[in-house]
Amino acid sequence: MTRNEIIEKVNALLAEEFVVDAEAFTPNANVKDTLSLDSLSLVDLVALIQQNYKVKIPVTDLRTIVTFNDLYDYIESHQPSA
């Protein structure tokens, strides 16, 4: 999956799940603030990524994902091999 495909699919998935306009998902926007995530909805985000992309995000790595760009980078670099 290319980076652009990841961005498009992640944005569509998150917009639908968290009822937020995908236009708000700029590369440098803060994920937690943009999606209004609390600790429970953060778990939902991790579960969505794992379910849709087969990418596990350990708590230690989750702390490094601040912006949407960080999220895209993480998914791109942890994709299972085809």
C-alpha cells in the first residue's frame, strides 16, 4: 500500500469512526486534539488501526504518535509484508 493510499484510507476511516471532517486531518495536526480522544477512544483508535491494517501499536510506540503524519509514518513502516 502506498503512502497516499494509507493517508486516504486512514482519513476516511477516522472521519467515519470519530465523526470528524477529514479536512481537519492535516499532516501536522495533533491526532488526539483533532479527534477529541480520551483514553477510551484512544484504545478504539489503536483497535481500528490494528483491525484494518494488521499493525499493532504498543503503548510505548503510541506515545510517539502525535500528529497525523506520525500515524501515517507508523502504519507505512509497520505494514506486514505482502
